[in-house]
Amino acid sequence: MNVKPFPGPSCIRLYADDDDDRDFVDEGFAEKKGKDKGKGITECKYKGTSSAELKTFGGQQMLSADQTIPRRDLSVAFKTYKRQLSNYQRLQLANNYCKAAYLEVMSLAKEAGTWVRAKPRLGNLDDLVNEFRTPPLPGRKMEVSVATAVIPDVLASEIAEMMTLSMYAELQLPTTLVPTRYFEFLRYGKEIMDGIYIIVDVSSRYSDPFAKRNSERRPSGVIIREHGPEDCEIIWIENVEVDETRENLYSTIIGSNLAYGAHRWVTTLLWNLKRDKSSFSDLKIDVHPGAGSFLLALTQAMKRFFMECVSQHPDETALTVITSGEDPIRILHNKKLNEYISFVGVNSFRVQDKPLSVFQFLMKKDLQLEGIVYGLQEASMDEYCSFILSKTLTEDTVNAHIVCGNKSIYEDSKSRMANITPSGFAIMPDGPGGLHCDASLVTFLVQLYYDPLGNPVDVEFVRKDFLSDLNSIIRELNEKVVGEKTNGIEIIHLTQGKASCI
């Protein structure tokens, strides 16, 4: 089997690398016999230990390699031995966990009262399933949610094919205040019966405890069935183990399971499918029929740049964070632009008004940010997260890609990607209610350009320029949307559970 994982910094290679002969280390009990010596089994020293010193593997508390609990009546000693697993054995181990995860996902769907009425008969997998249901360690929590939806104009087999592509994921909110969630997992796809499919994800920790991640994807997945001649119906099960939320602006939405729950991912799926099938309307200029793919690719790249700027670990080849982690204002140096000295300013704040009202105001305001002749704006709205992003376009770009449509979107890709530098906003509800929630969480991102031949600039100079734009935006939101006058500017920003005053 040759299944390649989604590109990422530490992708699991269990299926893809058939020549990998790395040793796997198992820990267990072995009898104290002299004949064991010299055969890869090492006797460990006795040391006292507390429950806090116990390590966890597969949800079970286990001692580290040089520790064991002293007991006078113990007839065996805790030892470490090295056992080399063949590629076949590793594949079987992964297969067993995937089957157990398949059983667990179907069980969760049945328990949630969906159209799944029975669990599959897969033999005795109780030991593996029990691993999936162990409680998290202190400081960690479980997030479990189930959502159903009908997907119009997409066959079940097409959805199943879409979801067999990635085995590594980074999930983040559009703010610097929430750490990125890193997942690494096995993905298992199966046609249960004619017209019914299941895609199951399960954390790679069960088969590779050394994988790099900070969040665990316990058995999760999507169950898909045909729904009429052209549509399909899905059940989305989200089941993850993550760190407890730190107190900040986004605590409410994360704690309520709105930010990462199953309903969120179903909405995202529906929006992306709708976007891919979008068409032009209300045109103000001549547009070539083939320009749609270019514009979709460009606006998607704009959103990725926005998310890269707020990432916990931005791409160091393109962006350098030059403010401290305790600073509520993030300033980044954009190293990809050579024409100007380019910086990016980012900050998140709360507005006491509905996301819909904030979106409508900022959509008009965003067009004024650049002061441009040609501009492209991405304005996408849903109940969980809305974006308003804009950037300048040169006349040559407009003529080549939009009016004439005679250039491929892949031509001149390096220079085109280097100039993906949008300004704009991300808007999320501060709690339940979607677009009609009583308050909004806004992240503001703006490009700051300086003449390389002008006076030298430092971090404080750039920070003051960004604060000028930020305070102007907040003042207008308060006066024109919220309806409150601001007497001077005193804005509280929460970061890492602490308050900083500007």
C-alpha cells in the first residue's frame, strides 16, 4: 500500500515508507533470569516513584525506563527490551487500531442518535477501544461533538475521495491569542456497503508514540451515504484531546466547543464546496471566463497569508516576529518583499455588537485601507468565522489574468506569491448565536510599508504606526456601529491571561 500523507513538518510515514527498519521499543515485565542478559533486555534500577512521575502511553500509566515501584513480594522486575517489528507487523498494528477506531466512530454516531442504528461486528477489540476512552491527564480535556448534514450536488463517493488526502493537520483560530493545535494521525477509509462510506482518523500515538504533536485526535471521522441521485448525507464525529483553555478573549468560544466542533467543520465543508462552484455576478469591468480560477487561487492565498501571520510559529523563511510574546501587539517583518521595507501589524479586540453589523461596516472600511485604483477583496461570511481581506492589484495583473485571461495562474508564481500581502479583518462571535451573537471578536491585520531610502525604522516606530491605525478602527467601530463615544483611547487587550493597557 502506498498512501502518502499531507505535506507537513512531521508527517507519519507508516504506510509510505516500506524500507523503514527503525526499531520499536516495548516496555514490559520479564522474569529475573540470568539467561536474559546479553539479549537486548536491560534490568532497571529500583527507584521510588509517585503517580506524578508516571508516564502515559496509549492512555495507560506506565513507568519510565529506569523506574519501577519497589515491592518486597515482587517476583519480577520491570525491564526494557528491544523488539524489532517487521513492516508487516507494523502494518498489522496500524490496521488493528484503525479497525478499533472504526468501531468507536460508529459507536459514537449510534449513541448520538443519528441514522447509524448498529455497530459493526469486528471481533474482540475491547482492549483497544478502552484505550480510546481513558480520561485525559490533568491540564487536558476532551472535546466530543457530532453533526449531520445533507451535502447538495456531491455524490457520497466524491466526498469519500476528498477526505482521504491528509494525515497531518494544524488547526488555528485567526488570532495570535490561541495556540495552534497540531495533530498527526492515521486515516482509514472503507466502503461499508454499496453507497455508504466511512473515513476514520485516529491519533498516531497508538502506533508511534514518538510522533510530534500537541493534540490527540481520538477516533473521529465522517460517515457518508447517498441521499437521492445527486446528493449525499454525512455524519461528522469530532473527538479530540487538547490542552485546557487559557483565560483570554477567546475562552468563551473555545470553551463552548463552537470554534472546533463538528458543526463548525460541516459548515466549512459546505462553504468550500459552494465557493468552488461560484460564478461572477454584478461585474463592473470586463472579465475573461477563465479568470475565476485565478481569483479563487489568489483569494485563498490571501487567507493563508493572514493565517500565517497569526500562527503560533510563522514561516521563518518569509516572516519574522519582532515583538515579544508578551506584547499584545504582534509586529512581523515580511522578508519576501524587496521593493519596500515591509512589516505586518496584528491585534485582536472585542466589539460589543453583532458580528453581522461589524462585518457590514468593516467590509466598506477595508476597501479604504489601501487607497487603491485596482483592488481585490475577499469577503466571506459564515456563522463561525468571517473574513474581509483586500490587496492592491497592478494594472498588468488585472489585464493579464482577469480581463484577457491569457496567463496561467501558475505562471510567474514566485513573484506572485511574494506579493500576497493583504490587509483586513477576521470576525468571530464571542459565544453562541453566530452572526447575531451579542458581541464580536475581531482580528485586525495591516501592511506597513517604508521607503528603503528614507529614515531608518525600528520596532517602536512601526508599533506606533500600527497603533494609530488600530485605534482609528476601534474608535470608528465604537462610534458608528456600537453607538458609543470614546473619551480618549484606553483599549484593554488580553493575552496569555494578562491584561495590557494601551
